[in-house]
Amino acid sequence: MLTRRNLINATLCTAALSTLMPRLSSAQDITKEEIYFDKDTPVLGNPKGDVTLVEFFDYQCPYCKKSHPMVKKLVEEDGNIRLVLKDWPVFGGASIFAAQAVLGAAQIGHYEKAMEALMRTSGKLTEEVVESSLTGAGLKMKEIAAAVNKHNGKISGLLDRNFNQAVALNFVGTPSFVIGSHLYPGVLDEKGLKEAVAMARG
């Protein structure tokens, strides 16, 4: 079983939100390479796609869950989008627990199965709900817990980097996106998402 003793410490940081879409190049102390190509970050879609779509998300964020099927559909239908998923657990301990569990599942080859299971889970998460959702998807918590313990430094380091990147980009909540060289802090509808991808392609 995972316990909160394994959870990283994270604190929320507030920042002013621009009414305009800022350029990625305006973010201080952070590079496009770090955001797009962190070796420990899960990547779905087409790994060699001509557009990278980065989403900062939380498994307890209702807007993330609502928009997930739309993002997934666009990635599948387009066929040339590289989807980079960055856990940014801003809703407290249960969110961090969920992120760690799914990233643990990633270490044993079950990232997408675990991620989809939690994205389908409605309502407020608890450790028990997370475990129930993952075991309901056919995953074994003992194996996930062992993977989290084995790769604790790797997982904690990734969550720290995600947090620091989100703060550096002045994001204040989930979901938030980086598409091409533009930042999109907040929910995008299907039209806005497609336009952002088209803009990234130039």
C-alpha cells in the first residue's frame, strides 16, 4: 500500500494570469527542451509527431476529466500529435497519491491503463478510491507500490520538475497547456484546441 509518508511535499504558488497568450520564450529559467522532452514524462499519441501538446493536469480536477476525452480524440484523429502529460497535483494529498500511483504503474508498463482509470473516476479522490479504481482496471496495488518505492527518487523528481515548470510558466490551475510555443492557461474547447494545434504547425 502506498502511504502519505511516501508523498512529496508540494505547496501552491499563485501568480498573475495574463489575459493574452504569452510566448513560451517569455518564461524565465525554463527551456522548451525541459518542458517537451523530460525523459521521465509519459508521452502518448505519436512520439514523433510534428506538434507537441503538453498538458499540466490533476486527477481531481473536474475540468481535466471533462476535457480528457476531447484531447484524446483529437490526438487519435490527428495522428501526428505528441501528447506530453505532466502531473501537477495541486488539490492536496489525494492528488499527489494518485499521481505517484499512476507514475508507479508507468514503471511497470501500465501508464495509460492507470491514467485512464483515474480519469474515468468521478468525484473527490481518496487513497481508497484511487486504489479501488486501479485494481478495478486490473492493476495490482502491491506491484504499483513496489514500483513507486523502487523508483521513488525518479517519480518525486519528476513531480518536483513539473511543479517548478508550472510555476515558472505562471500557470495557476489545471488544466493548462503548452502547444507549440504558446501557453494556454485554462480549459480549451475543441475548436480552441484545434486552432492551437494549427497555429503550432504554422
